[in-house]
Amino acid sequence: MNLSQVLRVVPTLKITTETSGTRVRVQDRVNLTCHVLHFYPAHLRLTWMENRRMIQTLASPQATRNRDGTYSLEHTWQAEVTPEEREFACWVVHDEQPPLKANVTLQGQVHKQGKGRSVQPYKLQGPLQRSEPGTRIRLTYTSSGFATPQVTVTWLKNKHELPNPQTSVQYSGHTYNVTSSVLVLLTDDDVFSHVICHVEHKLTLFFQKTIGLDQYLREPMAVVWRHLTLPSSPRAPPQLPRFQHPESSILRPCSFLREIPVLSWCAERERLSSVPPTVTVFQSSTSSSLVAVTCLVQRFYPQNVHLTWLEDCHTLKGAEQPTFKKNDDGSYTLENLLLVNASVQGPERVLTCMVEHEGQPPKRANLILSTRAHTAYKPIGSTGPEMPALIFVVFLLGLKVLLVMSFTATYICRRWNL
């Protein structure tokens, strides 16, 4: 690579984990290492964040020069093991480019023997879009940091084991990484179904989580209505008297399911069959070169939304994974954080959070980025707004020297004439 022809090389990021022993207990520490690879020029700013809160910022960490002329660096943060799930993120701002991020999730899990807890960073995810009944969807579990390869992943749908899961265990550094996925066929009945991801390490339970399949079905309430109104359905519930809602001509069979434990959520979800979100954007300071901009999407149903950050009609990348929260009324709230490089000089910057929900017209919220509390980084020897002030100071000093010389000359002439 000829760096004389290259203005900048954008770094690549990754986080690796390393434990001090084969079994990690609560209050032990895990080494999280942020690897920033192959970048140019050498100056950058690195920030560690825990659950979207800044915990450490390095203005210009020491980097090692590579053979091709680029630079790389590693920085390690020690995280204490706790039973609660926590997300650690490494953010990098490099040469006035959009911030880059790598993240990992840590959570302590209870051993069956009750002797302690272990920690594994993991991700459990499904498709982003809803699908029709008859569609196969893929659920995926990924994790790292296992001390041995003796890891088994079992997928259960309604307590029945799903066939043909694809699980791989790979050695990486001093630990093992696990990836497992399974295909699930969606049916009309899956509005009431769930899938359990069950992970064991050396025959000990390390992770278990339940996923409701109704979040992946398109129009799940229509499926509920079909079960309640079609007598020919093989699994249809007993015929129930229909209630004529006083404010609507729509028949609402779900109104009589409030007392049925298995379907107690039906009436509440019918009321929330489609609730559009409200969108707001606000900013806060994190460091001298980063501004945290948060998009808050409140009280919407169903859960699936698509969020996009825009600046002057251009899509921005590097936002954190959205965090969903289920409200007491059954609706959802989403919070998404974007770190913006405040050192970029230019005209007024307008950020837009655009949210698409259930095929409705997108909702937008705008924010004019304020950088008054931030100062831009300027390399040594660069010229900038401080140059006029420097010239003014030099001018004042020169004027004072001239005045002193003038008074001195006048005094000498008078003494000479005497």
C-alpha cells in the first residue's frame, strides 16, 4: 500500500474476551480487549461505554505501526462479572469520520449446582420482518468465552425438540465460540407458541431463554379471530357468545376471553392491534469530540419497527442495537443511541430519526446538532481560528517594544544636549 496516494484508512474493530480462569464467578473480572486494526493517520479517540454510559475515554492511545504503514492498537478494559446482563461497547472516532463501534454482551448464568455463576457474551436473534404462516424462519444463538468445547445447544418448540439444528464450536485464542441456528416452520397456531434455546456446558445449564413466536407472525390477531370464528378449525375453542361493542359495529369475540388464563392477553392485544409510535430526539455530551444523540420511540404496537438515522438526507451508520422495553399496557418503547463526531467542521448539522412501523408512513424527528460544549481536535502545527488572536498579540508586543525604544532614544538625546 502506497500511503502517499491515500488520505486515510478506516480502521476495523472487534472485541475479544479473556477470563482469568476456567470458571468465572460473580465479582471476578473479565478482560475485554478492543482491537483497532489497520488505520491511518495514527490519531484517534477511543471510548469505552457500559450500557450506553461512558466509562473511559482515551484522547490518543499509543498505536503500533504496521509494515504497510498503517497503525493498529489494542486496549483492555476489565469488567466485573455480575448476574445482570450488561453491554460493553468500544467506540472509535478517527480523522473526522463517523464513529465506529464494536460491542459485546456479558451476563452471569446460574449453575444447577448453585456453586457460582459463569459469564458468556451472547446474542439470540430472529428475523427482523414478520412472515406469513407456512414460512420457515431462522433463529440464531451465538456466544463466546467457553473454556472447553463441550457445549450443546437444544432448541424446543412447545416442549418438543426441533430437528436438524446446526451447531458449530470453534476454537479462538484461549476459548471456544459457539454458533447454533434452527429453522422453525410458522403455523396459524404459533400465535400461542414459544421456542426455548437451551445451552449446556459440560452438562451444566449455562443459558436458557424463551422466544414468543407471535412476534414473527404477520397479523397475529387475525389468526386469533380465525380460531374463534371458524367452527371447522381442528383446534378451535368452544363457541362463545359474541359481544356487540357499544361504540362499534365490529363483533369482538376476544372480549369474553379476559377470564381464560391461557388467552388472558387477547383482549388487551386486540385493543393494541396497531398503535403508531411517537418519536423524539435529544442529545447529551459524552466527551470533547463525541455527542450522544438518542432517538426515543414510545408506546407502539406491534414490536417490529425499522429505525434509520439520516443527516442531510444521507443514511448514517454506527448506531447501537435498538433496546426494546415492554410497557405495562402491552405496548413497546424503543431507545436507540447514535454517537456523532462533533469535531467535524462545517455548516449547521441536522440529524433525523426516521421510524417505519407496520407499513404506515414513516415518522420523523429532527435535531439541530449543538457543538458549543465541544472543542475540535487540531493536530500540532495546524492553523485554525486561533491564528488571528496570535497575530493580534504579536502586534501588541511589537507596539510596546517601539514605545520603549522611543522613550529610551528621547531620554538619551536630552542627556546628550545637557
